[in-house]
Amino acid sequence: MDDQQLLAWTAEHRVLVADTVDSLGEPHASDPTLCAGWDVRTLTAHLLQPIRVPSWRFLLTAARVRSMARACDVIAERLADRPLREITAELRDRAGTPARPWYIGAAGPFADSCIHLRDLAQPQGLPVTVPVERWAAVLDIIASPRGQESFLPSKGFLDGLRWEATDTGWAWGEGPVVRSTAEALAMTMSGRTAYLGQVGGEGAGRLAERTTA
């Protein structure tokens, strides 16, 4: 996928997240999301990370706390320490800022913007999402070697299964089939247990075991 297309889509998604969060407002800032330990405020602030934090600073933080995941937590908590409307205003105002993190490039913020939109909207019962062709692009990213390092809940999570999207024709892997929409596949591939009920195929049981282990 062309970087410029990914950057343009990411900008659209940042505005969509900001609009969605503003529709919820400060009373919902502490509501849980599908990201363990992150409420609506923290998740929204996390989307500012590639805009505000250069790769070298993120790597220094990760070295200090000895974990990439923990570095994301630390940075998100820092960026979230203010009223929700200030966070959404910055996300909207700087939506078009191009970001290409050192390891995964423009693909990382793009996939993040799709997945995290549903992370905050799904628990609220909101249907807001991105077009199906963009979910197909997310699946390509997750299944790539660097995507697997960045988005899977555990090493080898996709192995031994065939993943098939019912709405795009996208498929990847070998083994018992895990079948669902592109959105549901992307969310389950990235460890979201809330989507397991939307997945079918003979590999669904094995997937559930891996996801809940």
C-alpha cells in the first residue's frame, strides 16, 4: 500500500476518532475500552504518540522502562493528563501530520487508527468504523513480518490457521479456517476477545484458546 494513501487515511481516522470522542464527552473519559488498562482518555491520547513523540525519544523511554508496551503506557498517560476536549482538539488540529515510526513506517499509525477506533467505539455500542477496503489493508499489515511483531498478542499467534475475510476475499495462512469480516479478523488477530463471537470456521475454537490463554 502506498505511503501517501496510508497517511491520508490516517488523517481521516484521527478526525473521526476526535469527533467520536467529543460526542461522548468528558463524562465518558474514564470509560473502559478494549485496550486493557486504557480508558477513553488514555486511548485517545495514545493516538498522538506518533505525532508528538519522535522514534528516538520513544526508544529511549522503552529502554528506560525495559518494555515497548510499557513505553506506550507511560507516554499515553503523560499525553492524557489534561481535559478530554484538549486532547481531541490537538488530534483534530494535527491530524494531517505525517508519521512514519522507525520500525513499521506509515503502516503502524494507520493500522492503529483503525483498531483503536473500534477499541473505543465497540464498548460504547457505537457502529462507527472505517470502510472495508481499509480493513483489508490492516489485515495485510498485521500479517506482514513487522506487523506480526507489532500487533499480535503473542509470537506465533497467527500460525497454523487460515484466515479468511468474508467481505473482501482476503486470505492468509494454512490450516483450519478462521472466517469472519475483515474488521472482526483484524480485531481478533490483534487479541481483542470481544470479537470472538463474530468468528466462525473450524479454526475458531483454536483461536479462542489462544486468545484467552
